[in-house]
Amino acid sequence: MIPNMMIDSGIGGNNNVIFRGIGSSMFTGKNPVVLYVDGVPFDQVSHYGADLVNIERVEVLRGPQGTL
């Protein structure tokens, strides 16, 4: 478990990743929380429909990470 993190099933089967109350916006499709899967960024809500089962590891990085 990661403190203050929640993954919620959103509208239309899209998952919503929320950290400390900051999550995705269904209106803009942009997200301040970016999910990386095998080094590939998924920064839009529509991409979160991926199956999030059989996850070996979760890493949470603090601060701005826009240069990854």
C-alpha cells in the first residue's frame, strides 16, 4: 500500500489514479498524475483503461518528474 494513493474505477472502465486528492480530469483529459508502464508514459485518462492486475512493483516519485 502507498499512503494517500487510490486507484478508482472511473466512468467507462477508465481507471483514475489519485494522490492526495489530485487526480485526472474527465473534462480536459489531462492528468497531473502520470502513470508509467515499462517506461512508457500514460498521461491521459483514456489510457488508464489498461489492465492493472499482476503488478510486480509500484514506484512513487516525489516532486516534478517532467524530464523522465
